[in-house]
Amino acid sequence: MAQPLRLLLVEDSENDALLVIRELRKGGFDVDWERVFSADSLVHALDRRAWDLIIADYSMPGFTGTEALRLVTARGLDLPFIFVSGTLGEDTAVDAMKSGAHDYLMKGNLRRLVPAIERELREASVRKQSRHMEQRIQYLAYYDELTDLPNRALFRNRLEQALALARREQRTFALMVLDLDHFKEINDTLGHHAGDLVLKQVATRLRAVLRESDTLARLGGDEFALLLPSLAQEGPDVVARKLLEALEPPIAVEGQRLEVRASLGVVLYPQHGASPDTLLQRADVAMYLAKEQRSGASVYAPHLDRHSPLRLSMGAELVQAIASDDLQLHYQPLVDLRTGAVLGVEALARWAHPQHGPLAPERFVQIAEQTGSIRQLTNWVLRTGLRQCAAWRAAGLPLRLSANLSARSLEDDLPDQVARILADAGARPDWLQFEITETVLMADATRGSEVLARVHGMGVGIALDDFGTGYSSLTYMSRLPIDVLKIDRSFIVDVERGTDEFIVKAVIDLAHNFGLRVVAEGVETAPVLDRLRALGCDAVQGNLIAPPQPPGAFSAWMASWTGLPVLLEEGEPPAPS
Ligand code: C2E
Ligand code: CA
Ligand code: CA
């Protein structure tokens, strides 16, 4: 098979050109050639298409081979360049090679032509390959292959540049860290391929929000970072909101539509730090807070820092508050959707910090987890809640207590602790139900489900909390000892808008097939309540019925509870018992 060769001849004599071509065809080349003999036509030919090789006459009237060579190298082209000449003397040959030509040949003796070209083509291809390798190594060192975004190393470079510039010009800039929520579960349940597709789409959407001068990087896993050097027109809060909004439409992956949410942490230079490490670390702290509070985005503040002295002292204060009974437990009713009966209450802890005021439970629960007092907190909730239950029961109110379990509470000795607290409070196991989230289980699925099975075996109920915010499949959940499934508030809100109704319907039907009861949480309006009843939901919880309240207020509410608003119209009697 003839080897194709795209040859550019710089040659004023057509006959000489044909001699060269004939020699090449004899040598097995399928030559695709053109002949030029002026600077202009050479440049034109070089710009118009790609060539494998140039053969130039050394001396032509009005144009020389060395000029031609200079034009080629000036264009940054790495093309084998061979001189042929009728009059080439030894000295000129040396000059020609010095000027960067790859070889020179005498027109009268073209026997060396074919082997010379073969060698040059081989070497050119080796050079090309190693150039590719170098580019690729460069690319891999500074870019993320999957998303084509800058990686951590390049982001750091840009951050250092931004810092230097901002310092010099006394400017401010923002740095953000964005992390997808529950991404691990996408990978675990749909596979890494699906996870990769999600990351790519997330990258595309985020990039679309940003300006040319901004840097979006993938730091690794599902973590992205953004550098916003100019904050003149838009504050970081506006950008943060746009970024989160960009992720709102479901992401279509392999026939599924995934709701992907993210948490964003924001820091500003120079307010929050003056070194790359400090800024990155504090953006992380802010991001974790946003995750914890499910708030989408949060801006760094010193008291958020879990390693800050303040956080440690809050940990100590929390222990103190638990020990001296300074926490409060609020109770929110769960109501049967068919009968209107109050089935039980969810216990929700409250802590009003002497200086910082009321703290979100997610926050002090996390402080308790991080400073090692989560067990005390859980035990305090159980003790307080079960004593309250015993009191209500004594007063004729057979309420069941739902208590939340955080990730660190699923320890091996939980069943023993629970048995002890039940005995101390004079309570029966079936008065109690634990609420756990998918994320809690995912943390250590094997041990978690083992501990749960033991607690369940004692007669304590188990509810799966915040269902739908993770990506665990119901099939997987069916292997766990679960009695109740609580659909997350975010889906329930959307039922009114009609958007998520089919998801809620599917979850309810599937849960029923697995023999689970379904509770909808965060019910705030009567139309939502109506829809949920139509969809076959079993029970509801939410501010429409009653917000979480201290025990006194709750007892008063109970006494006045006459049943669900819409049920009354259907003539169903209220059933507080
Ligand atoms: P959760 O288990 O999902 O608790 C339900 C949350 O939804 C409560 O927030 C409740 O006040 C709120 N809520 C109830 N009805 C409505 C409604 O109609 N609309 C809206 N917008 N919200 C409603 P809260 O009390 O702030 O608790 C937040 C989270 O903190 C809880 O989420 C739970 O994960 C955690 N938590 C609370 N108390 C404890 C506890 O004693 N131990 C543990 N481990 N976690 C707790
Ligand atoms: Ca709960
Ligand atoms: Ca919940």
C-alpha cells in the first residue's frame, strides 16, 4: 500500500519538481503535492492546509530556501524541511543544516531522498506524540478530566494570583465552596457512571452562571470551588443564589430525573482571611453550616468554626445545659389522616443559649456530635420525653413519643441505654419510636441496621425520617426494620404546586406495598392536606395542625383539638382519646 504524503514543494523549476515526485512515487509514496515559488504563495499554502513535509530548492531567483525555512519556523510549524539543490557545496550544506533544515540532497543524486523522507516522517511523528503527551500531562496536572474544569492545583494558583492582586490594589474578592448534597447516594444507588454524568451537568450549569473572569474548579469528588474576583455589580449572595437556582431543574440521567441540591459556603477577602489555606478552610466551615441547616448557602462567621475556641466552649456549655436541665423539649403532634386522632408527638429539642439566643437544633446537635456529648443529649431527650409520656398516659392521653436519632447515636450500647431509660421512666418500649434519616444509616449501614434491629426487637418503633432527600431506594429500605416512612417537607410543600405529586404518590404506594405507614411532615396548608389524603397518606405533621410546643401549651392544644379541618365536613368525629 502506498503511503500517503502531503508534500509542499518550494521549487521554481517544474521539471525538477516532477523529478522529485517521480522518485517519491517509485519509493512507494502516494504523493499529494503542490508547488510554490514565492514567499506569498508559500505562506498561503501553509495557512490553507496541513502538510507532512516540505522540500525546498536552496536557491531560486527572487526567493531562497532559507527564507522559506524562516517563514515555516516563524509560524511555529514543526514540519520536516529538506533542501535539494543543484549547486549545493559543502559550506552551504553546513549553513543549511545550521539554519534548521532536517536534511539536504543533491538534485543529481536523489537516491537518498526516499530513505531521508521516511526517517523524517518517523521522527516527526515521534515529536508529535511527545508533544501530545506533554500537553496531556500539563492538562492532567491542572484540569479535571471529567468536567474539563480547573482542578485544585490550578484553582490554588489562581487564588494566589487573586490574593496578590487584591492585596496590591486593596480590593476585595469572594471565594465559594460548593458541595452536592447526598451525592454519595447517587453513586451508591445509580452507579458511578450516573454520578459522573451528574457532575458534568452540574459543572455546565454552574459555569453558565459565571462571568469570564470567574474561576470555577472541581476540587475533587462532588466539591467545587469558585473564585469571583470582581464583586462590583453583584454581591456574593446574588451569585450564590443564582448558582443554587441553576441546579434546581432536575438533572436527567439515564432515564431518571434527579433532584440535585448543593450547599455553598462563602468567604470574603480580606474580612475572613488573608491566606489561601485560611480562606479555603473557612469556606468549608461555612459550607458545612449550610449543609447542616439545609439553608443552601451561608457566609463564614468566626463562631461557626468548629475548631474555634467558641465552638469548644459551646460544647462545654451544652454539656452543662444538659446536666442542669436547661434544654427544653417541644412536642409536635402526628395526626391520623383518616380519623383525625393524635397518634403521638415528635420530641424536638430546644436550647436557648445565654449569649447567642435560641440555636437551631441541627446546630447544637452537631456541636454535641463533634464535642462528644451526643449520647447525653439523646438520653436527656429520651428521659424527658418518656417521663412526659408517662404523665400524659396517666392523664388518659395514650401518646407515642417519636425521638430523633443522630448519626453518632447508633452505637452498640444504644439498646441497653434505651432499656434502662424506659425502665427508669416506667415506660413500655411501644411508647417509643425512633426517627432516623437515610444519611444516618448510610454512615455505617451494616452496624446501623444491626443496632436498629435490636432496638426494634425490643418493641420500639422505627421511622425513616426526611425520606426523599437522600437517594436510597425503597427496596434497600425494605430490608431495614422500619415501620413508618416520613416524607420530607420539601416534597410536601411542592404537592400544593402539583410538581412533585407523582413522586409522593409513588412513594406512598411503594411504602404501602412494603407494609409501611406513611407520614407527611411540614404540612402547612389545607389544600396540601386534602391532596395527601387523596393520595392515601396515613398521617400528617406540620404547622397547619400544630407547631412544636412546650408540654403545657401542647396539653392545652390537645384539650381543644377537635380533629382535622376537612374531615369535620365529612362528618368524621374527632378522636382525641
Ligand atoms: P426533623 O426531624 O425533620 O424535624 C422536623 C422539623 O420540621 C422541626 O424543626 C419542626 O419544627 C419543623 N416543622 C414541623 N412542621 C413544620 C411545618 O409545617 N413547616 C415548617 N417549615 N417546618 C415544620 P426543628 O425543630 O427546627 O428541628 C430541626 C431538626 O433538628 C429536626 O428535623 C431533627 O433532625 C433535628 N432535631 C431536633 N431535635 C432533635 C433531637 O432531640 N435529637 C436529634 N438527634 N435531632 C434533633
Ligand atoms: Ca424527625
Ligand atoms: Ca423530618
